[in-house]
Amino acid sequence: MVKIGQIELPDFPLLLAPMEDVSDPPFRAVCKENGADLMYTEFISSEGLIRDAIKSRQKLDIFDYERPIGIQIFGGDEEAMTLSARIVESTGPDLLDINFGCPVKKVVCKGAGAGILKDVPKMVSLTKAVVDAVKIPVTVKTRLGWDEQTKNIEDVAERLQDIGIQALSIHGRTRTQMYKGHADWSLIAKVKNNPRIKIPIFGNGDIDTPEKALEYKNRYGVDGVMIGRAAIGNPWFFNQVKHYVKTGETLQLPGIQDRVDVCKRHLLFSMKWKGDTLGILEMRRHYANYLKGFPNIKEFRHILVHAHTLAEINEVFEQMIETYSIKEIV
């Protein structure tokens, strides 16, 4: 069993990474149904929360069936992070996560996300302020360092543990790497194997097959893995990993009926949460990933992304089931 404060997770838990414009409640719902053990919201701007920005507030929406669920915030100002942490706590999540890993320029230039990797003392003081402001467990997601010359994650992990964080997720790249090249898990392993480190350490980066998840579990000894891009359009990935870790056998890929069923659930939740028009509109970005691998799928996908009503979409789904139910995924 892995524990974050009083939160109990199974051995080798699988975490859904917080992904901007992806990890919303509809997407989290289908991931939870398919084996995710701990999930996080999209990251939320501390400044946005304080300004009562509508988009930031909407990201606070969580539901009981998602538990355990963490809300992730980012920012570079101590007062704003402290105030936003209290706002987050008042909405009832199981934990609060701080994003010190986002590499995108608009976040980094504000000294937030991975931008704070240039100033570790500030990173520590900001984290301590958040830990002291709330009673729920505080966790951190970060990277190995700013660049190849400043891979300081071993020191950072000790210092963050010492001021009270209760778990650490590490993406195996530097900020300058963005999402390019291979994630280096050797430093993640050093953090995990440091006898001073007592909190759970979760690895993140390049887990795109069940085989790799098991290999990295055995090779690097992490407490669990955080899965991001591999789950987009493939929420089954969590159960595929669990089955492979337990049995060494690979589950069969979901067929068209399973994919359509999950697409429908995702879509209906999206419409319920955001309203019919916006729900249908925002679901369009997911179809390509859900339907990847089916031959000559482009025509169906084109119709789906131009459909305006649930009836139109359901008609396309039925045509797809009829067309592909007797064919195999390429």
C-alpha cells in the first residue's frame, strides 16, 4: 500500500497526470472507470482563482466518484499561492498539488511552473507557505531541473520533504527539453533510493506501453507512475497496465464497440458539465485519439467534428459500429 498522508492507494498506483485542456471532469470520469487510482485536475492559476476568473473557478469542479482527487495550482507569488491554496482546500479535494514542472513560456515567464527551477530557495519558501496554509496533504510535481547543468532534483526532493510535502512526482526531463528526447529516469531512481526520502516518489515521462510501466517499476523502484499522453483517447491504458503488471499478459486492444461506448460516455458528461453546445464542441479534439488505428476512419472523423447535435453524432457512431465491428484494428 502507498500512503499520501491518510490517503491509501494500492501498491504501485497509477496516477492520471494533470494535462491542460485534457484532464477535465469528463475525461477524468472515463479514466477513473478504467483504472486510474489517483487523478489531478488541470492546473489552475493562483492569480486566476484570486481574481475569480470563471475558467479557473470551473476547474475546481470535482465529484465524489473521482476520489481520491487532487487539485493542482501554479503561480510564482507567495501570497497568491497561499490564498489560492485556501480556496482550493475549501472545495474539498483529497490533496493539493503544486505545479513546478510546466515548461510552457507563458507560465515560465511568470516565474511559475518550471520557471521556479531557476530559484530553488524561492521554490522551497513558496511550497512551505502552501503547506502551512492548509490541512490537506500537499504534493509537488516537478522536473529534473532547468537544464542539463542544473539537474538538482536530488537536493530539491530532500528540501521539499523537509518542509512538509507528502509525495513528489518527477518528470524525467529538464525544462529546456520540454517534451523532446527521452525521459531520464535514473535521477528519479536516485531520489527514490535516497535513504533520507520517506515520501512516495512517482515517476512520469514516456510510459506509453504496459511493458514499459512494468520495466520501469522493476528497474527504478518508484512507488507508482504518472500517466499523461498515453491515456489521451485511451483511458483503457490504466487497466492494461494493471493487468500486465499482475499477470504478464497483454490485454486485447478495445474494439469499435468499446471505443464508441466510452466516446459516448465522455461526450454525454461533457455536455452535462459544459452545456450541449460547448460540450459537443470541446469533444471534437478527442475523436482522433479515440479512433486511431481504424482503416479509412478519416471520413467518419470528419463528419464527427462537424456534427452539431447528439443525434447526428450517434448516427455516425452507429455507422462506425456497423462498418468496423467485423474488422480488426490495424
